[in-house]
Amino acid sequence: MPAYDAVIIGAGPNGLTAACVLARAGKRVVLIEARETVGGGVSSGETTLPGFIHDLGSAVHPFGIASPVFRMLELERFGLRWIQPPAPVAHPLDGGRAALLERSVRATAAWFGQDRIAYGRLMAPMARMWDRIQPLVLNPLRFPAHPFAGAYFGALALLPVTLLARAFFRADAAPALLAGLGAHSLLPLEAPLTSAPALVLGTLGHAVGWPIPRGGAQAIANALESCLRADGGEIRTGWTVRHTDELPNARAYLFDTPPQGLIQIAGDRLPAWYRRRLQRFRHGPGVFKLDYALDGLIPWTNAACARAATVHLGGTLEEIAESERAPHCGMHATHPYVLLAQPTLFDPTRAPPGKHIAWAYCHVPNGSTVDMTSAIEAQIERFAPGFRNRILARRAMNCADMEAWNPNLIGGDISGGLPDWRQLITRPTLSFTPYRTPARGIYLCSASTPPGPGVHGMCGYHAACVALADME
């Protein structure tokens, strides 16, 4: 008899979730992680000064609070606490103006003047239908259970966000907010499907908010770890797996790795044709990331920006579109679109009294080693003059640093692979069940499988369900 029913390699949010689902089903599970702690992209630590707790990967989690599997696992029972800022997202503009994504569609529309009615016409149906749209977003591609909602969302989601914004709006504030949301795709904003993340992330703001975990992103990993142990699962850290021969005997092996990692560890067990398909899997732009220890609050020109934990810095739709084209041309934007998080406005436990932290990154060509510190800080200063005077310490990470910290981030790609239209249907290969490989008992459960990037655990959930069905 095998020592385990399932061995999971990689303790990021998807690997942890897969392990929890299998253990909850009564299976004998061991989770193996190369680092000394679990978490992967949901990790936190003191990277600048003592007492300043920074998120090493993701910081704000609309998908986390919306995740069906996180709700099923009841992570709040294991210590996870969500903190909801008053506004999900702030987007400052020149001249002291700003646009905020508020919890209600009506309150958000109030920021848009002549475009307020158009915003309601676009987003109110999305917010009302979120429960019917969510399965399309968080499951593998299937015929929608709610065809009308699916058709409404699909028709808009397929559009480039530049086209969607210009079709609905006349002024600059609403298109800027939509562009900032769409830029989470890591695609040029003129590309098809960039409206999908804009609509989904905007709708999540209205439906569930953009919360932060109390204590930092590590709290999500800690809750998943406690959940796994409560159901009898084992965890072994500090173990770098180089080949499947090193692994305990088991009925199933689930890899929370990109395709490249699966090939490195289990390549000789995979058919040559499947390896070739995995090798064609493409990664997107990387990121340059900064962690800040601050002597005080960020001095936003528009004070409303302090109502959100997430701030999108990039100006108008046209400016953000120019910035997001650059990495795909092998270039670095002079004025990059910057994603900034300011969690200690709402969670003071993560910095000494009176002090604050911030987290910021921009998109760069995959594998870039260019230092974008000055460009990022210029964008912050543009909307918060005097920001540099608040900096006590900073830590910078280029693409190579990101991959060295987490080998799943190939070339600094935080999305698990380029999420364009081709890899929407071939993630990582064209298959009705993309989690199952041709090798018996070997599965992929990372963000390189549907539904793709985001801290939701659903890639791990779906892979675990396939493995469970195969065990029967």
C-alpha cells in the first residue's frame, strides 16, 4: 500500500488548497515545500526594518474573500480575519482629482460627473449578476449554467479595455479607473480580453470588497496550514524536490509549479509530445517591486486616496495604455503604471506606533534587471508630493530577485503564465481536464491551470477534485 494517497509539491495557495481538499476528503496527504515556511505568494516578513511586516507577494485579496473553496474550508475558524477598507481602490489624477471604486455602484458613479449614468449602466448589471458570473471566472471553461449572464459578461469581457472605456465614457476619470483595473491583466490594454479583469475586479469591489488579511498575507497561508493539520495532513518544509524518485510512494502527485517546474521534476515520466506542449507555454511580463518602511502617512494630494488600501498610479487611460505596451516591446516605461498598497492605514499591527508600510510594483519585460526605483517613486511623488521624505528604508526586488525568492515566478511573472486569449483555452495545454497530465497519477495544480492568477485556491481545488475522482 502506498505511504500516502497524495503528495503535493509546493506550498503556495494552490498547493495548500489542494492538500486541504484532499485531506478533508479523508485522504492521507503530505505537502512538501522547499522553503522553511509555507505560503509562496502569500508570505509576509520583516524585509526592511524590525517591526515592519511586509507582504512578499500579494497584498490585497478580492479573490480571496470571494473564493468558494476558502469559504468551504472555513478559514476564519483557523484564524483568518479580513479587514475591509472603506473603498476598494483609489485612482488619483492630476490637479488633485481622484476616482474611487466604492463598495456601491452608485457611490462610485458619483465620482464621474457626466459619466455617472454610463458607469451605472455598465456595472450595475455585473454587480447584480455576480453570483451567476462567478462560476465563469473561477472554473475551467464550460458552457455557462446561466447563459444570459454569461452572454452579457462574455460580450463585454472579450473587448480591449481601451475600446470598452471609450464606448461607454466621455470624460477621463471613469476610463482611467477602468484602465487601472484592466492593467492587472499584464497585457497591452489594446489586447482582447483586457476588459475581463477590469469588469471582474470592479465587480468584486462592489460585491465583496478588496480586503487585506489582518497581520499580512501570511495569515492566509497560516489558516490553510492549520486547516490541513486539523484534517490530519502532514507538511514537510525545507525539502527541495529535484526528481520524482525522491518522493514518497503515493497514488497521486500534485504539482504547484509552472510547467517548467513540472518538466524539471517529472519530465522523464511525461510523454515527449506533452513535454513539447508544456515547453511552448509562455510567460508574461515580470515585475519590479518595492517595500517601504515609512515615517508617516503617504501625503496624498487628494485625501480620499487614504480611504483605500489599494491605489493605482498612472494617470489617464492613455498614459496607462502606453505604460503597459512597453514591457511587451522589451522596453521599460518612463512613467510606469504603479500598483501601491498601504495596509497599515487599516491594520496598525504591521508597523511600530505612528509608522507605516507601503508596497508598490510596476510591470517590466520578463527577466528584467533594470532598477525602476526612481521611476516608481516619481509616480508616487506625482500624486503624493513629499513621499520620499517619509521613507525610512526600502527594499527593491527585480525579476531575478523575485524568481530567486519564489521559483514559480519565472522571469518575475506573477501571473503563472501570460493570460492572453490563447492561454485562456490552452492553460497549460488544450484539454478538457487541464489538471491531469498523460502520466498516470501526476497532476498540475498551479496558477498555470484554470482559472489562472489570483489568490483564490481554485486551481488547487479543481486539481484535487480531478485527483479524487481518479482515485475512486
